[in-house]
Amino acid sequence: MLTALKRNGIAEVVIVVGYLGEKVESFDGDIVFDEEVKVSLVDESRVGVVSKSLAPKQAIGESIGIERIRASTSHILFAELGEMMDDPTNWQE
């Protein structure tokens, strides 16, 4: 995110950390939090992993909750979601 801000003319950013501030890590100018949903890439244009369990040092950044899933690969997403929904430990009240 910081890299994108810099490319768009934002020269100065202030980051205030408090709660869990010790978990903040910085990689190539971007900040990645250990408990957030992180993203890694396969190559310059393809997402490899989107997961909370991905190590921050393997992540390119954090997911902001907007993803594009192509029809040709949606079966992978739906298969994973199906497995997750079948596991009662994933259920919420």
C-alpha cells in the first residue's frame, strides 16, 4: 500500500501503532500484520495464496477483501469453501 501511495504522489505517511504494535512488520515499504489475511503471488499477475496463516515474510501485502475470481478457476474456490463448510469447527452461531 505504501508503495502505491508513493507512486501516486503521497510523499509522507505516518503510522501510529498501539495495540499489537509489536506485531507490525514492514516489507519493501508495505506493512503486513501477522493476524491479517495476507496475499502471496505466483508471478507478477497471479495471486498464489490468500490466507491468515501465510507467514508475513512470504506475503506481498494484505487482502482488503476485494478479490476477482475468474469463472475458469472458481471451482477451486468453491471446493475449498465446501470443505470449510463441512467442518463443524468452522461453524459460527
